[in-house]
Amino acid sequence: MVRTASETVLAETDAVFRTAYYLAKMNRPFTDHYDLIELQQRNGINMGTSLHSRYSSTAIVQHIAKEMQKKIVDSIVSSSSKLSVLIDEATSLSHKSAMIVYVKASTDGATPEFLFLDLVELESQRAAGIEEALLNSLNTAGFSEEWLQKNWVSFVSDGASVMLGKNTGVATRLTERYPNLFTWHCMNHRLELAVSDAVDEVQAVNHFKVFMEKIHNLYSQSNKNARELQEAAQEVGSQVLSIDRVLSTRWVASSFRSVKAVWRSYEALNRHFENAAEDKTRNSKERQTYRGLARRMQSKEFLCDLGPMYDVLSELSNLSQQLQAQSVTLLKADKFLRRTIRVLASFKDSPGEKSEEALQAQISGHFGSVSLESNAKLTQINGKQFLQSLITNMEKRLSFEDEILCDLSILDTNTWPSTPGIRHVNHLNFNHICNCITTMSRLATQLLPPFSYGVEMQLSKLEKTESLEKERGELLFEVKKRNNLHIIKEKMEKTFAHRR
């Protein structure tokens, strides 16, 4: 009887837990919890009488999340998988500073993947406060200090001075505590900084940026304008895509989508501007604003800026997405970067696809149904200057250390010869990486005691480091002889801890 009642309560609780998990999985509000419980009860499912409030749902989801996190962390720790930590600062809806913590590691021997670990509210935005919050988060999750000393290999963040400052940045403070830690500045952040630097150096790009922002504000802040644009698109048989800001704080791929939207909606935008300029229901100031926008759209200068910007941002968007891929490595990233720079350099002598279309439209005086005229008041972007500035800043911001690439190229099986000769190895690079591995091995052994407890007990007082060094020398001599495997085995077992 008691057992049956216990099984019934367990089944009811199980159903409630599944309902709460569904809310979290599908990103639904916790206020839906009670309604889903009531729906299931109407369908004949016994949901019990407790844990039906949204507060219970919140507590259940937090409990499930903690258990899932514990299971993943235990798997990482038990397998001694190498750990990479990625952090980024964010601001909550309540305007509080927070830190997002991701880890990349292998679970159960599978391919390493990024996992969300924690969202930590920061009491201090200084380097010391961020370091303390990060270490507390890792320790609370189940990564002990001893385990981190052996297995934490890399730290990744954005390029803010509080993160990567040479003197007191978070990365500097962590490397003092974990000497083998490899710190890295996010590649996509570097790309955005390179593009921002190029925009600042070429002033004409800012005029293009301001005009694109006007178009974005015009349709994002007025439902009437958005509806009229759809009607204008139907008149000219054009397509309307969402237009956002360009060259702002968002990824460069977002800027490309906005430029692509303006290119495809060019005729619809021009028709709407012309219709709005003649709309008697608007006041004179609004009509004059739309006349100015129409003249800008009908200028050869703007079209000849839009075409090259389309080609350039298309290449940068592809690079940004390639750098975000799960399978990307430093060697692949370097190849993607060099390819993009070569393509951008080729645009200086040979225009891209959209640039060519813009030049043809400039000569013919028409782009689709839009008549084009020159506007001497507009400052056109110097294409070659912008491209060179972009290339220079990308090489400056995204370049790798040659030594790192040389070391990693040795481990890349794609570069290995199919039929290597006996002297095919590049001695300098190979010796350098061997020295690095040897140094890391020595540092690792420093974390271990000189002898295990069992070996310590078996050794006499005289057989310590000095005598074992002599044994090791004799071992090297014995391996050159024949038919003495028993002696070698004895000396190997005796000097194992010392040689380690």
C-alpha cells in the first residue's frame, strides 16, 4: 500500500519535472507552468496537487540545470580533458554587469565542444574582481585548483584592456597563477576592430554609414513607412529585405545583410521616396526630406559606393562566419585570413561583381528603373584607399606570431609528405617544438612528488636522488649491451620515479 502510494507520488513529480523542463527547453515563460499543468489534468493525466506554481517551476529548472552541469563537469574532470575557458561581459535587463562563462572540453572522449557553464553577476568590473568571480565560478562548478593547474590550457576573451592588459589585465593575472595558460583574443573581435579602424581612417565611409542609418531609422520607427515601402515594391516588382545599421557594434555579417537589402530593394526605396515627396498628406519638411533621400538614391556616386561596399562586406562576412565555425583551427584561420586579404587586394585592380554592375549603370545612366545623375555635393569613397586601409588594419589586428604557426604546422597531417625521405624533417622547427614539449613535461613533473609513497618506503636512506642519478647513468650504459634484459628491467623499475 505504502509502496503504491510512493510510486504514484513519484510519477506525479516526474510529470511536473518534465513540464518544467519543457518550458526551459522551448524558452517559454515560467508563467505558462500552471496553464500546462491544468491542460494535462484536463487530458486525464494525474499531475498531483503540489509544485504547480511558477516559483516551483523556477526552482525545478534550477535544480535540473545544476544536476546537468554536475554530470558534465564530472565527466570532464574524470577524463582529465584539457580545458579552455571563454568569457565575455554582458549587461542584464536590470543594467547590472555580468560575465558569461563558456568552457570547451571533451566529454567522454568525444570531440571537444563549447558548453555554457555559468552567468555570473560582477560586483566589480576591475581585473581583480573579474578574476575572482571567474575562479569562484570554476571552483563552484567542480573544477578544483589542483585540477586546473594540470588541465587548464587556454583563456579566450575580447580585447578590452581590463581583459588583455599587459600589466594588470585578467589574462596577465591568470598567467601568473597558471604559467602554462595560453591566452587569446577572439578573432571576430579583432576583425570588427580592424573594420572600425578602416572606417575611422577613410572619412567618406562615415557619410555612407550615416545615410544607411537614416534608411534604417525611417522604416524601423514607422509602421506607415514600412507599409508604403511594401506597396512601392509591388509597383516596381522588387523585393524588400530588412535593413539594419551598417558598420556598427554588431558583427560584420549584419552589415553585409543591410547593404545587400538596400541593393536588392533599390528600386522600391527610390519609388517610395518619390511617392512620399509628392504626398500632400505630409508636411513640407517631410516632403523635402524625402526629396533629398530620392536625390541621394538617384546619384551615381552613392551607387558606386554601394557596389564596392557590397563586394567588400561579402568577403568580410564569409571570413567572419568561417572564424565562428566549430571546426576552425589557428592554421585554418590563417589560411582564411590570407585568402580574404588577397581577394580584397585584387579588388584594387579588378572590380568585384557588384562594383562592375555599378560602373555599368554609371555609364548607362540607369540602374533598373532608376535614372541616375551625378551629384557634385556628394563625396565618393576612395575605393583603393579604403581597401588598403582595410588590408593594413587586418594584417595588424589579425596577424599571428610566425613561431606559433610554424609549431602548429608540424602537427598538421595535411602538410606531411606522402613519401617522406629519411632527412625530410625541418630540423629547426621540429627541434623547437620538441624543446617546448620537453619544457612542459618538466613543469608538469614539478607538480608531482619526487617519489610515490610505495617507492619512498622501498628505497634505503642512501638511495635517494644522488644514487639514483648514478643508476640512471648505468642504465644508459646497459641498454647498449646484449642479452641483459633482466638488468635493464631491474634498473628501469628502480629509477622510474627519478626518471619521471
